[in-house]
Amino acid sequence: MPKMKTKSSCKKRFKVTATGRIKAGQAGKRHGMIKRTKKFIRDARGTTVLSKADEQIIKPMMPYAR
């Protein structure tokens, strides 16, 4: 059986936590920060854990993630 390939886009964008959830950077902070509220900018710092529905899409693309 040949090795399975990990999607390159996924290995760049996502990490798997110790409990098996998928961690990703916050969306919506590339440009247009002037029109955003201060609260939005504060809340969008750092990383976030994906929802269960999004996890089911990403996990098959990362077969060797633990």
C-alpha cells in the first residue's frame, strides 16, 4: 500500500491539538481593519478551534495528524 499524502494547504494552515481538535488562525484580519470594531479585532487575536462540521472536512486531508 503506498503512503497517503497530506494536503499541502492543510499542513500549512492547521495543527491538531492533544485532544484531537483542529486549531486554525482567526479569519477576517488581513485588511479593512479600520472599519472593524475594536472588540472584533481583540476577539480575533491568536488562534481558534474549528467547529465539528469543519473538522470532518479537514481531518481526511491530514491522514497522519494525531
